[in-house]
Amino acid sequence: MKRVANRVLAGAVLLGLSHPLAAVAAEQDVLKKIEALEKQLQEMKDQMKSTEQKAQTSEKKADEAARKVEKVEEKSLGRWLSIGGDYRFRYDYLRGKVAPYYQLNPRNAKGDGSDLFFPVQGGTVKNNSLYTNRFGLNVDAKATQDVTVHARLLMYKVTGARDDAALRGENGQAYFSDRAGLFDGTVGHVPGDGTLAVDQVYATWKNIADQPIWFSIGRRPSTGGIPSHLKQNKEKPGNSGVPQLLVDYAFDGLTLGYAPDIESLPGAYMKFCYGRGFENGITDKQGNGLHDTDMLGFNIVPYDTDNLKAEFQYNRGMNIFNTPVMLSGPFEGSSPATDLGDIDWYGLNFLGRVKKAGPGTFHWFASGAVSHTNPNNNTVKVQVHTPVAGFTTTEGVLDTQSGLMWTGKKESKTGWAVYLGGRYDIEATGTKLGFEYNHGSKDWITFAPAADDMWTSKVGARGNVYEGYIIQELKLKPISSYLSKTFFKIGYQYYDFDYTGSNNWVGAPVKISGLGQTTPQMLTPLKSAQDLYATFEVHF
């Protein structure tokens, strides 16, 4: 019994001793696990630190690579240089009716003066197939921050000819002064010898003094102004150019503009323009009686959005020459002999768009203008060989003593013109339908000899001009730029002249129905003219 008790006591003692030993063992196991976890945590921290260092290194390398790419892009042609242009083939069917009149013939008159002027019965003149090719190349370069340079080269040629004689009669007679030959402001805009000439080149500096002010100088974008972009199937010009009704002529000059940010007048801007139309050159102290011909202009646009544009334009032409320097034609080699005074022009222009007008979009425009002459004491002189006693014209008198001059009269004249029209675009088919109408009064004068019309600049007509056209774009994917397009155009123009002298500021206008022996003409007067034309054009 005693032995059993001892065994029980020994077992109890051993059992009591085993409890702290088990606890110690468990604690040591936990400590080992904690140490393992701490070691793993440290390893993870070391690994994350290494990853962060690698990421920072990679980011630095990426930044360096981006900077290198940016530098390469800055130097790449596509970043600072863009090239575009247009090509056009055109067919014209021209027909005109010459009014009966007396032809002034001062150069070839007979000795007795009997052939100074001779009657012309009039009749129909035509050209059944006049083909022309026109090519334009545009280059835009970003030179420095806020400074760009734009250039446009232009070539315009009659198929089968190296001159502009196709725009005149078979005997070389001219119908209108703006098509009597090429001169500086019309080269490339009127068919010529095919030379690729510099039509525009100017530099523009924007954001002057961190303000919405810009300055531009060079051969100006003063041709093809609004609303001619509709018929030409081009985008609306920005703040460059001048309204077509007042000016369509390639000037050399400058522009200073300001575009304030006015919430109630979105797109508003104003600009001052200056251009030189004739450089007189070096003269002696007595001079040659001529002055430089300059033009000043003020353009105010209080509102300009995609849906509406309102514009006011004022121009003053100073020391207007009697004739430009003619580069071709029957008057080739002639140059200004005198300046006749100044001309003031005032114009209002509205351009709008109506979206979702049925299945398409309707673009409309309305323009009006006034011209006012301020003549000086100079007159145009026409040389004749012999006197014609007592002969008097509405413009002056042939000197009965010497017969050496035909003088004009000093008298201010005011004329006016309106120009209306629109174009309806059917986007689903790429079809665009346009119609335009303009009227010029008896004494209306504009300065638009570079207009894209074959007979004569229609906005300078003294009478009525009607025009309709259809543009059909080809549904082809643009490649060279988002503005690239290919299209056909068919159009028709009808001129109904009321007075002589369209697009001419020299000579008194004479009613077409009143032409006679006392109103001889140097240019062949048309009483009406038609032009049916078709084009194939590519803009790239």
C-alpha cells in the first residue's frame, strides 16, 4: 500500500513539473515563429525597397527617354513644318454679246483723223473650250515660340498656251480692264504662262506681351476672302484676309490685330491693315509726278462663331494709279503715268450657318458696300495724231489746237453694290448646291482683279450677275490631312451689264444702250456674258 502511495506521489510530482516545461516549450516555439515572421517581414521590406529603387531608376530612364523623344520630335519635320495644297483642272464655255459701239483708235488713226474712231456693229463672241490647270502649294513653318511663317506658291496656265491671250478677243481686244493683261496683284490668280510664283509669304507673331495681339508682315492673304470660300469649297478663313466684295488682290503689306476675350462677343477681333499697290522707285528732286499707291484698312468683327459672323470693313486707297504695270497683254509694258486721287470703301458683311435645315446644313451670306472717289487735278491723257475740231465727249474735249490729249473731268462719284447667296450641304451624299447674286451701280468701283472669274471679277460688275453651282465630293478617306478632299464642280454664270467700265476706275461709265459716236470706247463693251464651267479638284 505504501509502495502504491509512493508511486502516486511521484506521478503527481512529475505531472506538476511537466506543466512549466510544456509552457516553456510553447513559448520558445512562438518566439521562433515570431523571429521567422520578422525575418520574412524584413526580407519583404528589403525587397520592396529594392523594387522602389528599381522603379525610380526606371522612371528616371523613362523621363530621360521622353525628353530625348521630345527633342527628336521638336527637330522632326512633322512637328514644325506642314505642307499642303490644291490642284484644279477647269473647263469653261464662254459666250458674250458685244454691244454696237464706236472703237477709239488713237494709236493707229490716219493722218487726217478720220480713223480716230470707227463703228463696230457688235455681235457674238465665244470660246467653246477653254482648259486651264491651277496648282497651289502651301508651306507653314513654326520658327520660334509664337512666330510662324506661311508661304503659298501658285501656278495657273491655259492649256496649249504660255500667256493669257485666251482671255481676250481674236484680234487682241480686251473686254475688261482686269483681264487686259497680268499685273503684280493678279499673277497666279488669272491664267498666265504657268510660272510657279510666290503668291503669299508672310511671318506672324502672336501673343505679343502675353496679350491677344498679333502682328503679321509680308505678301498678304488678301485674295479669296469671305464668302468666296463657299464656292471654292474651302474652310472659312480665320482672322486673315479681307471681304471679297471690297478687295481681291495680292498685296504686300502688314496687319496689326487684337482679339479681346469678351464673353458676350465671342470671337470678336479688330485689325489694322496696310498694303502697297505700286512702288514709284527712285526719282530726282523734281520727281516724276507720281506717288506710291498705298491702301489702309480697318476691320472690325464684333461677333464670329461657326453659326454667325458680322464684319465691318473700311479701306482707303491713296494715289490710285491710272494703270498698273502691265506684264502681258495688248498694253504690256505700260506703267502708271499719273495718279488720279483717292478712293474710300465701306462694307458690311454677314455670314451664317443653319444646321439641321432638313437633311443638310445651309450656309448664307449678305454683303453690301459703298465706294467714293476723291479725285485730284490730274487727268488721263490719250495721245492722238491729229485734231478733230469741235469733238466733245462726255469725259472731256479733244484739244482742237494740238490734238494731243483727251482729258477727263474732276468729279467725285459714289457707287454701291450688294452681294447675296448661300450654299446647301447634303452631308449624307457629299453634295453641295450654291446660288449667288450681285449687283453693282453705275459708279461702283471695287479692287478685286484677282477674283476667280474668267470674263471679269463678277463683284466689280456694273449690272447684275447670277451664278449657280453644284459640288459633288467623292466619299474617299482623307490621307494627307483631315481637310483633304476630292470633288467635281459644275457652275454657270450670267452677266447682265448696265454700264461700261466694270472693274475699271478710269473713264466715265456709259449706259450700254446709249453707246454712240460721242462715247467711243477703248475696251470692247459687252452687254451680256455667259460662262458654263466644270472643274475637277483635289485639296491635300
